Amino acid sequence: MRSLSPDRATLAYQDFLRRAKGRWARDLYRAVAADFAAARDRAGPDALADADAAEAVLSATSARYQYFGWLERHLQRLKYASPRGILAAVDAERPALAAELAAAREAGVARGELRLAPGFTPPRYFSAVDFHQHPGGVAGDPLAGVAYDFGRQTTMPAHLDPDEVHRRFTAAVPAGDCRRILDIGCGTGRSTLPFAARFPSAVLYGIDVAAPCLVRAFQRSDAAGVRVEWSQQAAEQTDFPDGHFDLVHSTFLLHEVPRPALAAITREVHRILAPGGRFVSLDFHSPPGGVFGAFIHYGHARRNNEVFMRSFCETDFLGLQRDAGFHEAVMLPFDDGSGTWAADEAPPHWRFPAQLFVATK
Amino acid sequence: MTQGLPAAGRRVIVGAHAMDQKFFNDPALDRLVATTIALAAEVRVLRDRQQALEGVLARQGLVVPADIEGWQPDASEQAAIDAEAERFVRSVLGPLAADAP
Ligand SMILES: C[S@@+](CC[C@H](N)C(=O)[O-])C[C@H]1O[C@@H](n2cnc3c(N)ncnc32)[C@H](O)[C@@H]1O
């Protein structure tokens, strides 16, 4: 599997952005925390009653929050869209990358491991948004999966290994006998493949709405010598029979869909799970750190074009799962490698508020 | 739900110079920071290249500082230097002139 091999200048530029993000995640985040505490001391606890009130006060009075916001939005924008950004690096290698992907696509389809749906129209909430500031999104260009894959190397805070989160998630999934396992919103397969080692006798499936990501996912499973049944489908409505899976999991999908889609996906997962089967999700919810944590997370959503991130947080997802028929649904703390925090405790550095959701049919 | 979809037909776009979110009381500052960061990144790229170059040359036994001071570019070398200088100035000043939707 060919990965992007940008020139030295682009690598130095991307390295600069990654290190800048690392300082941002620690130094500037702490500075904002200090300004937040000072503002609360000045104005009294009622003045910063919720995230929106905090936003109004801090954005008007804290120069350090203004820099924090600028850097959060624009370091990410530059990562993709600058002349030394990922999209320019993809363009520089386009002919070779496109040829390899076309060959992989053909091989995957011929071997029956890759089921693409010609004429498939992704949901509008998906195609209308450049999530996490990826211009054109992950389906806008045949090479979008390659770009996404490269970008993911630096999505997590700079002090964390980006693939560690998938290893930790897979390890946290309750053990048990599984014949079939499905990854919904599988992207380029980073979240799918670790399940092969943990459940060696299970057949793995992955679905996504983005064909460019699925082709990349097939390349990844092929390179690893693992068979996965990849198909292009929306998680709201799949073509799997009732009760087909013992385990359905998702990583970083739920915060990317609006509430009606979230409800539809939850019902669909319930339908395709066997009785006793589990729906296990890793996603961003209930940011620790009270008002400060919510203020930072909702600000991230706004600055990074994560248009449904806040609505997901404001949804009672456990209640929604119970309404869909799951008889047990819990949210558990998840350690992404940087530790775990109680609800009222603000982490000492910026982190995604990743939580583990486990529901049983 | 406090944030929703854009109106039909509109994307939540991120252009190469998207300056659609303002972070500072004075919008001039948003541009100034963009220029500063562009500069800092280019300086970093340059320092990396220079360190690599000096490493390569030192392995070949060349005394770099003296050679650099005495170097006279020919016409095509000078043209390459000019083109690079122009690109650099454009990347640093670009954010100041970019459209602000
Ligand atoms: C943030 S990515 C995560 C990808 C992968 N799980 C990972 O962790 O690397 C979210 C993925 O969900 C996909 N997606 C969004 N809405 C979907 C839907 N309704 N059904 C299936 N996939 C969807 C997107 O195309 C994207 O690949």
C-alpha cells in the first residue's frame, strides 16, 4: 500500500504544524484555563454558567483565548489546504496514486471483498460539510482516502500515537464469541483491522458512505493479509439480514451525524444485531471539566467544522439506545493514552473527550 | 440542536485562504497572525533544508561558510533564486490580501 511521500519541505512544514499543535494543546490550553478561572473569580460563578456564556466572556476579554482559537482553526486548515498542505502533496503524486488505487479497486471488486454501489448518493448532511476542514471531504476526490489517512497521523494531540486509540478501543471491547463483526463508518479501515487479532475466528465487515475510503480500506486489509467484507452503505439502512452480527462497533462516527440519523443508525444496528449482541462505540461525549470542558469542546466543534459534534453531546445517547430496544446501555471512561478524568475535572492538556459506549440487545 | 446544516446548495467550505472565522477584536490581527505563522513555518522549512544541506556538504569535506560567501550565481541559478524569493514573499503576504468572505 503506497502512502503519501511528500518532499522534504512539505514534511518539515507538516512537522512544524504538528509541533505547534503540541504547544497549543498544552501551553495555550493551560493559559485559557487560567484566564477562565480568573474571569470566574472576577465575575462570580453565575457569570460563566454555561459554555455559551464562557464563550462570550473569554472571546471578548482573553487575548490568549483569541490566539488559542486562531491556532486551532488555522493550523488544521494549513495542514490540508496550504501550498505545503496534504492536498498539494496528494496532487504532486496524483498519477501514481490514482493508478494504484484504480488497480486496488478492480482487484477488490473482482475478489468480492469490495462492494461499491455505483450511483450511490451519500446523505446530504455528509456531502454538504467539509468535516474537520478537509476540503471536499472524504468522498470528494478519488484520492480523498489517501489524504485522510495521511492527515490521521496527526489528528490526535501531538504527544499521542494516532493508532494507539484503535488498539485501546479494540482491547476495551468485551470479549466473547463472535461469528460476524461489523464496523460502521469504517473509513480507511484503521478502526476495523485491529479486530482481526482480537477475534481471530470472526468474519469482519466494514461499511462506509465514502467509496474513496473503502478502496483505501481494502488496500489496508489486503496488505495485512486479512479478509474484510467492505461495502458502500449508509449505516441508517443496510442490506444485512436481521440478527446478522454479534458485534457492531463504530469509531468517531456518531459525532458526525445529525440527531435523526443518529436515531436511525441506532435502530438499524439493533435490527442487525443478534439477541445478546453488542453495539460498542468510541465517540466524543460528556467532556470532563464542567463548563470549562464544554466551552473548549464546543469551541473545537465550531472551529473545526464539526457541525454535529455539539448536538451529539447534547443528546441523551444512552436513552436513545434504550428507546431503540437495547436493554442495557452504559457509558464508560476511555483512556486514549493520556489518562481518564472525572466529570468535574479538567484535563491538564487538550484532549478529545472520548467515551466508550456499550449497549446490549 | 444548536448547529445544523447550511442552507441547501451551500457547503461548509474551507478555501485555501478561508478567513471566515474571526478570533480577534480587530480583524487586522487575524491576518497579521496568519502572516506570522506562515513566516514561522517557512523559516522552519528553510532551517531544515539548510541543516540537511550542510550535513551533505560536510560529508563531502566542503567548508561551507567560506564557499557560500564567495559564491557567484550564474544566470539560471539567479533566476531560480528570484523565483523562490518571489514565492516566499507571496506566501508571507498572501493572508493580508486574501478575500475575507
Ligand atoms: C471520522 S471518520 C472515522 C473513520 C474510522 N472509523 C476511523 O476511526 O478511522 C467517520 C467516517 O464515517 C463515515 N460516515 C459518515 N456518515 C456515515 C453514515 N451515515 N453511514 C456510514 N458511514 C458514514 C465517513 O465517510 C467517515 O469515513
